[in-house]
Amino acid sequence: MVITYHKEFRELMKTKLSSRLLNLVGKEQSDKGFTLTDLLVAATVTSVVVALSGSSVASMLDASNTANAKSERRMEINRSLNFISSEIQTASSIDPTGSSKTNAEISSNFNPPSSQIDEDSVNKALVLTVPGLADPIVYYSATPKTGKWSGPQVVYRWGPTFNANGTYDSTDSSTWKHQALIDKVGGSTVTPTCSDGTLSGNAAFYACVDPNGKTAEVSQLGQIKKLMGQPEIYGMSISTGIQGTKVASQVSNISGGASVAVLPTPVASSSSSPSPSPSPSSSPSTPPVAPVLPPAFTSSSGVVTMASTSTMTVRNLGGAITCGPGGANIPVSGTININVTTTTTTTNRRGRSTTSTTTTPITGAPRALGAIGQDVTFNNVPAGARLDITGIAGNGSVCSRFSFSANSATSQGSQVLTLVDGDTVPLFTPFGGQRPIDSFMSSTSTNPLTGLPLIDTTTGKVALAKNQVIYLFELGTTSKSSTAYDMQDLVVLATITPTTTTTTAYTNSSSSNKCNNGVGNGSDGCTPGGSTSKDEKLYNIATGALVCTPAVGNPCKETSTTVPAYKLPTGVVPKG
């Protein structure tokens, strides 16, 4: 009995204690669990949330990858098109029928290597006759068989290789090689067309060549693979001309695979004969033909040489260089060097002549580069004077006493790039999230001559007057493979305005028919200037309001109250 009593008591106490404990924590015993409906609803909600999140992440990754791929592709195509354009400019002609010629008709040595290239896929786009070469240089597209080059197709060049001096190694075509220029082209199913001229090549790589074989519109297209959706067709084209023919060269984007190329109108170069003057019986309403004017300077290997006595203005457009990503800004400065070289010949008593060369700086040079946005001006710079600029990063006070310098004459192509009107702005990924090169040349930096951006954002081309030049400096590293190599550590603009100009008169009886009817302000070396898109607009000197836009028959003559943008007082901003 005692044992039974104690056993029942323990069971009773255990039950009551458990009930009290459950009540204390707000829980009640229940035999209920999750129903099938509960589980299905929870699973459905979870799936929707995961799907939405995954779609958003995938879309962001797809957009980011596509943007990066476009940037990379634009840089690759720009480089290949500029290389092709440069070689076309050395040619004496472009064969309009070159694409239809057999390999043997081009040269007995033109034999694409069958081990690397599918011979049946070869499509010739450009056949160039170059002075000094017995056989033409050929650019073509083909499907690769093996190797490191990716399809669908690759653009190849057959021609002589280059030596260290940038000249051809051999004129013997039996030694020429078939070299890949750019891969991953093709993918478009749309047949390209030409509004005029002859079409050569295929949808991957083609050219529209004018019937005279002087100019061409060259295009490359390829696919950009995307994480979501179909691959995107992306490509670019460039207008160019043979030697002795100047073309308003521009790179334009192509999308969707469809393109109608419009051949540029060639303009006689300075080595060509000037256009004939209008006869006295010409209609007064017909504007005279502009003369071919001499350039304000010549540029070679980073050195700018004055063609005549000039006023030179050098402006610091800015730059960006830091001590590591997001680190402290490294101070940047520069030195403007302008030197004159004189040659003296002396004869001794025996009649033997000795020639000596002396290089001396002009008065006021060298001079420090101004602060960002400030101009440094040199007056009466003599003809033959040579300009070069030294960029300097660091002063020993930051970033472990970092210090580096590069000169435009001695470091051209490695640490310094020189750009003139029509050049393509190079594409480098800025280091550590810094500003890219084109940002220093777009809306934040206007041309002091025109009041317009220094870059055409639709083409990626430099937009300068013919008397201007831009320098890009890399002052952080000498390694082109480094992520810090971005060529925007210092950006400098130089403007050379001749002070001795010539007014060219025409045989037209009208005395006003001089220098394109008096249009412009002298930026192209003609007084009072020639009618070009680069001529200065005139602005109100007090308000900056646009007063006059140059056009034929609309002289835009400067007065005491209407001046070009670069003559406006400090603080007055040109409008329009």
C-alpha cells in the first residue's frame, strides 16, 4: 500500500508540475502540427521570394557583364580599326574589286595556312597597294581551326612585319605572314550594304570602297554573350583614305548587325594641288573655294614644332592619381619646355667647315604648368620652336615619398600619348574607381576656342581645332599590364595660334571673297579665318551670351564687345 501510494503521488505531482511549467512559458499542450496546406503555402512563398531575388541578381550581373564586355570590345575594335586606318593612309590605292580576286590573282605567295584557317571561309575585305611593295597587303576574315584565337571568325592581315623603327621588315612577300588582328568577330546574319561604292568582305568584317579606290568605310562586328537572353551584336566602323587624301575620319557604333555605310567625301591634302579659283564670270552667290592652309604646327614623337611665329597657350585639364585604391591624392605638376635649335657653320683657315648645333630655351621657358583650368601663355614663339611637356607626380611628401616624371618627347608611346583632332580617345579602365580619360575632355572641360567639349561622345573621337594638341600622361607605373596604367594622371591641352597670317585673295571680282567670305576668326591660320566647324563662335564679353556662329556669308567679325570664348574675362562662361 505504501509503495502504491507513493507511486500514484509521484505521477500526480509530475502531471501538475508539467502543466504549471507549460502555463508559465505561455504554451499549452496540443496534439496539432502543420497541415499539408500550410507546407504548400510556405513552400510557394519561399519559391517566389527566391525567384525574384535570383532574377534581380542575374539582371544586375548581366547588365554589369554586358557593360564591361562592351567597353572591352570597344577598345579592341578601336585598336584594330585604327591600325587598319593607319596602313590605308600609307597606301596608294584600295582595290575596289579585291574581294572577288582569287588568291593566285593577288599573289602566288598568298596562301592562308590550312592547318590554322578554314580556307573555304576566307573573305577578303581590303586589298591595299602600298608604294615599295611588289604585292598588295590583304585584310580578310576567316574561321580559325586551332590555336588561341576564338571564333566565329578572326580578322587576319597578310603583309610584311614591322621592325623596331616601325617600318616594314621585308618587301619579299614570300616571307610575309598571316597574322591575327582581332578575334570573336561575326555572328550577324544581316547582310551589310553600301549606299555607294563596292562592298568587300562579309557581315563579320567588311569595307565599302569608293570606285576610285581612294576612300573606304571599314566595319567590324561581333557578338557579346550575355547571361540572360540572346547574344548582342556589337561593332564599329571607321572612315579613312589613302595617302594624299584627307577624310573626316570618325568611328561610329553599329548594333543589331545592320549597317549602311556612307562613303566620306575626300578632301585634298596639303600636298595636293589647290582647287581652282572661280572665274570672274561666276555667279556672285557661289561661295569661293577655300584655299588649303598650312598647319599651325607639326607633331612628331611627342614634340610640337611651330610652323610660324605663334602665340602658345597651355592649359592643365586635370588628372587623377592616388596612393593605392581610394588612397591619398598624389600631387601632380608639370613643366612646359619650349626650345629653339640653331645651327652654326664655321670655317677655319684651311677652309674646313665645322657645323655645330645649339638648343636653347626661348624667353620665359621653361615654365611651370598652371593649376587645373589655368592657362600659361607664351607670346611671339618663333617658327621652328619645339614644345614638349614634362609631367611630374609626387613631391616626396606622400605615399612613401613617391616621385615620378615623364617627358612627352622621351616617353612618347609608353608614358605619354599625344592626340590631335580626329584621334580616337584610348580606352583604359581607370585605377581604383578614378575618373576615365574622356571625363577630363567632355562636359567638364570645354575647348577655349569653341566653348564645346573636347571629345565627341558619340564617336569617341577627339574634337579639337586644327591648331590644338592634347597630352595624356601615365605617372604611376611603367607596366602596361598593371591596373594602375590608365593614362589619365595628367591631361594637358596646348593651343598654337599663328600671329603672322596670310589673306588669300581670289580672282572673283568681289573684294569680299577672301578667306571664305571673311568667316571665322583666324583659328585655321587665315585672316580673318576660314569657315570650318572648329572656328570660334563669338560671345558677349559681359554676359557670355552667344552672339554669332560662323557660316558662309556670316562673317562673325570680332569687336570690342563680341569675342571668342577664350578671350572672355575670368568668370564669364560662354553660353551656347
